[in-house]
Amino acid sequence: MIESILAALLIVSASPDTTTIMRSDSSLRHAYRVEATIGGLIQATRYPDKPTQLSNSNVFPGTTFFGRLMWHPDHLLSVGVYSGFVTFSREKVTAPDENGVRQDITLDLTGIPAQVVFAMQPGNFQFGLGLGVYFLTSHTTVNNAERFSSSDYEYGVSSWLAYDFRLHDAITLGPEIGLHVLSNMGVTCAMVGVRFKVDMLTY
Amino acid sequence: MKSVCLVVALAALILSSCVSELEPVATLNINTDSLLAITTPIDSSSQSIVSGVYLVESSGNRFGDTVAVQCIGSIVTIFTVKGVVYFAMRGGLKGDTLLLLGYWRGVRGPQTGVAKFVVRPDEGGSDLANGKGNGKGLVLRGEIDVPESNQPEPLVLRKIEKAFERLRGFQIIAHRGGGRNSERLGASENTIELVQLAPFFGATGIEIDIQSTKDGVAVVFHDPTFTSRTVRSPYLIGNVSNYTHKNLQTVARLIYGERIPTLEEVLTATIDRTNLTFVWLDVKAPQLTDSIISIQKRAIEYARFKGRNIQIMFGIPDDDVLNAYRRSPLKGTVPVLCELDVEIVRELDAKVWAPRFTLGIQKELVSQMQKEGRDVYVWTLDDPAFMFEYLRDGDFDGILTNYPTLLAAIFRTRIL
């Protein structure tokens, strides 16, 4: 299913980037570019239910720091890879142990995305979609002493919409909004933040 | 611009295409307290009069032509082959009339509804009140709520014969404590809550799976890892053995909200709160062999103390558990169920041999094992065609299934 959609995406995106050709911006003189983007976003993570019976909510604040490396040919479509570090949630709960003694438990869930991304950039806008996995780690700390963790991976998609203000021939800065969706777990994150984009190589 | 719009639409499709929600099962609000307050529970002789094979005389063939009715203590259950439906109803006698109130539920879908039945004095109610007769011709006259209509649907059942019974006995063993999560049975697999429901599904025994926590506690859980199939908490990922028992007690909730129980808790609940007569311990943590056997021994002693007729078997599914069992100082002190070759079954003097169904009916080997004093249970049969075949052509002492309701209906009505 996803493969066929991506194939369709590639076909409809294969037309030349007329916007690029018509512009006189010096950074766009060459047909092919390699771009690196880094960014930081704050996010709201929504779980399908409260993560534990002791949790107060199913929505948590979190952060995403990311890096994206894109190859942008002379077409609307660009392709690349995406990774970073996502803190989905962090919370502290209090529960009695089997002897009734109060214990403070800190729980957090983090992830490292590893995705192939596809983007389109009409004008100064860019929007894209990433497909791949999130390497997840759950940390548990009891009374700030006993700490253990467990890891696994989960398939997921990310998407973003950004606008670039050009600061320099090869550097742009702009806002970005985005989503992480880990549908098997029912996890959705909405993000907003800023990003820097650097044209690393043009040819 | 057109292509941009198309790509946005495709992206939205991808983002939303991975989630497949199951239809919800309606929550029924049934209060039997007032009924139980005005009725007298039926005794064991009346229970045997009610139990049997019934002809369906109405209901538009929703449940097929015949159904099995069985009393589990004071609860009257009905099992159907068509639709794979079970009923569970409470009630009792008011004078010469039997009144029942409960629910019906399809185990392969979200269909459910309230069910009410009555046995009038002239249609068998007097025989029930007097505890006389075999119940042939007894009429269960009722109505059920159906999802597609606001009007209750009439359902009339007439008893035609006794339910089939096998001379050597027969175990209907429910997989994962009653069935898989995917069947949406109202309780999570491998929990005390599901084990308590298992008899109403038609099971006479259960199979439960044993994993180890980080601190070596035997817990009842099927998979070696947590997934969204089994748990609700996003903090539970990776191996079960990465978490301590204390941590699981605090944060782990299964998909219907239950705790992950310990083996000891499940065995105690099975003995105390059900009439199940068989427990198959599917050991998935060979490193806990000594601990599991110790818990098993305590449970057997506890069941004996409580006067409960129940067999609890240490299951040997593979070479890892076999080798751990061979090395255990407790070897030979508990009854064993072995899924491996018959020579190993003999070497261990296993009480039960449990071959995989793909090995076939194996009539001669099954017969030989039975002559040696062992029971033979085949696993795991979920397809009605295989159930028919293995019941008709085989001579097994029990079958492990995710659909005990279906197996109970086929076995008891004997429509082979």
C-alpha cells in the first residue's frame, strides 16, 4: 500500500522545478543541491490512554531535536534521511511498594528516528514525509536510585511543513511544524519549532 | 499546484492508513440481583436435567439447528456452532418456573445482547422443581436483544437428548487462559479475569504461559516482549525480562486494564474461583524451572486441601525446557505434560503427551500412549473443519483451542 502511494508521489513529483528555474536567487543557480537541516521543536505527545493507572493525563510535553540530509535535484521532489532524538514523555508517579512504603517512580520514553524522507519545496515552503522506524527506549527510575531501561523499535511516520527565510547565500532559518505518528502504539506528536538549513553542496 | 495537492492528500492517506480499529463491543448493563432475590438456585439434579442438546425452533437460524446447554454451577450456558456464540445466564426457580437472565456474545465479532429465558411448568419447569425426569422435551423459551433491531428476537430451544460425554472424559482446554486478545473476550489473555470467564466459554481446562521478570518472578504472559497487542502502557517496550515484578505491578496494565498476574496468583484463583479441572503450564522461561515446579507443588497441595479435583501440569514444549527439567533437583516430583517425541514422554514418564495437530491424528500412537496410562491432548485447533475431523476420526483426551465455545458446541452436540 505505502509503496504504491510513494510510487505515485514520485511520478507526480517528477516534473521540473519551474519555480527554481525562474528565480535569480544565487543559491539556486545550480540544478542539484545537498542540504543539511537541523532543528529543535517542542511537542505535545498524545497517547491513546493514560500510560499508567497513576498518570494524570494522556498528553505530555516533549521535545524533538533532529537532523535531515536531503538531495535536491532539479525537480520539486527531494529525498534524504532523517534522524534525531525525541523525548515523547517524562512523568513522575508515586506508588506504594508491596510493604506500603511510598516510592517515587520516574518514567520516560525516548526515541531515535531512522527514516527515509521525501519532500517538496514550492517557493520557500517545504513539506515532507518520512517513513521508517523509531528506536525506542523506556527508562524507569525508582526513588532516584534504582534505574533500568528497555528498548525496542516501532514503525512510524513523520511529516513536516516549514518556511525558509534566507539569511545567507547558503543558509536559511525558519519555522517548522510537524508530526510523529507511531500508529501501532497509537502515539501522535504535534511539534512546532525552528530549523536551520545549509546548502552543503551545489553542482 | 495540482500535484502539490495530490501529494498532500497522499501524505494524509499514509498518516491515517496504518490504524485499523476493531468494532467496539457494547457494554451491557445487566442486574440479576432482583431476579436472584426472588428465585431459588437449581440444584445439581435439576442442572443435569437442563443440560443437553437442544433443537433451535426459532430465531431465523441465527444460531444453527442445534445448540449445547450446560450448567456451570448455578450459571446456565449455551454454546453454538453457527456464529460461535456463548450465553451465560443466572437465575433459578420461582415455584415451578425457571427464570434466567444474562447475555449472549459472539466470540468472533462484536455481537452481544441481553438474553432472557423461561421454562414454564408445563414445558419442563415442574420436572426441574421436582428434580425428576431426563428433561427430554424441555423448552427454553426466551428472547434476545439483537444489534440490528430494537425489538427483542424470540428464541425457542427444545431439548432432544443428553449432551455427549466421552467415557474417558474430555478436556476442552482454552489457550492463553481462555483465548487470545484478538477475540475481544472482555478480558486480556492470561489474566485472572479471563480465567474466571473460561468456564462460560465452554472450557474445562486452561493453558497459561509463563515468562520471567528481571528479578526472577514467574508471571503469566505469552510473548517474550511487550507490544501494543498486549499492553496499554507506552513505557512497556522490549523484553518482559527487562522489568522487575515491582515495576510491572506499578505501571503495567494489559489491554483491558488488568495487572500482569504472577503464576501463583493465577493458580490460586483457578482453584478458588472456578470449576476448571485442568491447567497446562506452558513454560517459556526455562531458567525458572525450579521455581515453577515449587509453585506448582504448592498449588497441587492447596487444591488437595480445598478438595478440588484439578490437574496442574508442568509443560515441556521444547529442548530448552526439557534440559532445564532434566537438570532440576525437583524432577519427577510433579505431573508433566510433554509436547516432544514419545520416547521423551516415556523417559520422563509424562502424564500427558501433547502433539501438535499438524502431525495428524496418529491413531495408533495415541492409542498406545493411552494404554500406557497417559492422556493425549492435541494443540491448537481453531478451525471447525479440523475440530470435526479430530473429534470424528481421532480419539484424543482433550483439545487445546482459542475457541472453547466452538469446540464445546461441536463436542457436546456431537454434530460430526
